[in-house]
Amino acid sequence: MSADIPEPFVDVAPADTVAPVAETPARHPSLARWAVLIGAGVFATTMSQPAVLRLPFQNLLKADLHVSRATMASFFALSTLAWYFKPLAGIFTDSVPILGTRRKYYLILSALIAGALYFLVGVVPRTYIAVLLAMIAVNCMLVVGSTVVGGLVVEIGNRERATGRLNSSRYVVMNACTLIGGPLGGFLAARAFGLTTIAGALISMSVVPFALWLIKEPPLAKKDSQAWINAKTQLRTLIRSKTLWTAAGLLFLVYICPGFSTPLYYYQVDTLHLSQEFIGTVLILLSGAFGIAGAFIYGVMCRKLTLRTLLYISIIISTLTTLCYLFYTSGRAAAIIESQNGLIATVAELALMDLAARATPKGNEGLGFALMMSVRNGGQALSDIFGSWLIDRHIVTFFNLVWLNAGTTALILIVIPFLPHILTDRSDS
């Protein structure tokens, strides 16, 4: 699931309007410059998440706190609770300025506060509740920064008819985070947990110099009652947007399939006896590397094929790739499967994010895309918890869960024909 001066706030379009294709005025900065800021923001808000620096947290919960699979899955779901309410951040960033701007200082202040809170995680008592509450606070700030970046992706992508390419660039950075996060997580997991919190703090604040350098947002916006009127107008627009809710429904169906992210970690450690270093340095590294390749591939495909075609291809190949986990029986097999999964999962995810960006009504970039990401994040969390619960209760085995995930993913093919043609029956510019 993503520079220079953002456009001033404009009145929102009618309820079901997709942003029209407009000629690019000469005064607009290039896509490459937008990509620098977006890339820096994606790196800071992705790399510092516990989902990326996952191994140190998993090691802390399993080895030190001795929690069950379901409890561990609940930790990652609850610690990222703010990501399920991302639309609230979208309301503020789209409608309520800080220090006269709607992008710059939201990004800077959220990064600085997230860094300070990460330092706090390093000093709280080593208990499940204390670490959980501290990480909830960290993620609240990361959500604000991510919402600003996502709003820019949608705003510029729709204006330049480049949603596929900008999302592809965003996922290059996200997979680069996975590429770095795997070995870094394996390294940190074998050391004192406080080192993880220091790394998270520094990473989350890394976007600040880029925001200061690249965002030259004129202080034209004023905080007054009109901001709240704009927010109410945005909410009405989103509620009435059929295209938005159709796309959101598809995203939810894709991500709610019973997942096996946490069960896979327990299977890797308890059954295959893979070390933390091997999981981080080899498996996650390969997944991230092939994920970058997948992002580049999608950047080419989105200009040649319609989005509807890409969605069909993505769901079919994702189903087949999931079934490969039935052969996950050794370290070598794990390396091959994680590599191909990184490639295919990125292509599939990009098709869904392309759909999310296109379905966001004009003038609602931050709020609309945040709503889509909340559907994605909430679906992923519930999926992992449900899959972990099924195994903890001995209802299914790990391999039964793989079959269940693949089967429910394949059912999404039934829904694709019902997507609006205005969203799916064209390629990128």
C-alpha cells in the first residue's frame, strides 16, 4: 500500500467525480522533484514502522515476553491502530492548516514528534502493555506524515495522469525499506532492544531536511471556520462517491482473506529452526529486492495495459504464488518462495493502490486515499489475527491456512467485472 508546492485547496468535485486529466501548467515542478519528497516521506514513515522493523519486536514478544501467536498478531494490529483511522488525519491535512500550510508543517512536526516518542519506547518498562501503548503513540504521528505523502501521490498523480507511475515509484521505496529492514531487523533482533528504538527515532525524523528544502508552500491558508466547512463538504463528497466505495470494497475483500504472516514466523522459527539473521538477511532481503523489481515491472505494465487487465493478472498470479507456500519445507525453498512472493505481491498491491488513487474524488486527496489505506490496514490486521487464531485453536494447520488464503483470494475474480469502467478501462498516460 504512498516534490514541491502543493496546489492550494480547491472546492471538491461532485460526489462521484474522478479527477479530470488536466494540462500541466508550466509553473508546476517536474514529477522527478515531486518523487524526491514523496520518496523521502515514504522512507521515513515506512521504514520506522514495526511492520518493517518487525524482527526485533517479534523477538521481544516471543523470546522475552513469551506471548502466543494470536497475542503477537494482536500487538501488531493494536500498535498500528492509528492507521485504521487514517481518514481523521486526512480531514485535518486537507482542511485545517498548521502555521499557514497544509503539507509542510504537518510533515515536519509529525516526524519530529514520532522521533521523540520512539526514544520514549526505549525507556518504558519491558511489558506487553507498556510497549504497546508507546508504539500506538508513535504510529499516530507516522500516520499524519503518511497521510500528507499519500495526498501528494493522489493529487499529483491524477493531475498528471500518472497514478500508476507515482505509486510504482512509491513502492520502489517501500520495497527498498524491506530490503534494508530485513538485514537491519535481523541485526537489531540479536541486540539490546533499546538500539531498535534509537534506529526508529532517527529514521522517522529523516524526512525533515527534505521537507524544509523541497516544500515551498506559500502561507496562504488561514485557520478559520471555513476549514471546518471544507471538512464537512469533503465528508459528504466521500459518502456519496460510488466509485470510492466500490474500490474500497474490493480492497477489503482482498486483504481480509485469512492471513498467515505471524503463523509463518512461528513456522520458520519453531518448525524449520531458521535463525533471526537468516530470516532478516536472506528471506526479507530477497523479498524486498524482488519487490523492487516488481515495482519497476508495474511501472512499465501500467502504461501498456488497462487497470482492469492488471487486476485480473494480479489476482490470478497471487493465488498461484500463495499455493507455493505448500512447498515451504526448508531454508532453500523458503528463499525461492519469498523471492517470487516479493515480486508478485508488489505487482498485485500496486494494481490495488492504482485503483485506490483513481477512485479518490478531486479535492479529497488526503482524506480519500487515507480512507483506502485504512481499509487496507484494517483488513490486513484482521486477516493476520484470524489466521493466527485458527492455528492457535488447532482448527487448521499452517498448510491448511495456505489453501484457505489462496482460495479466498481467487474469489476476488468474481468482483472485478463490477468495478466502474471510468476507473479501470484505461492505462496510465
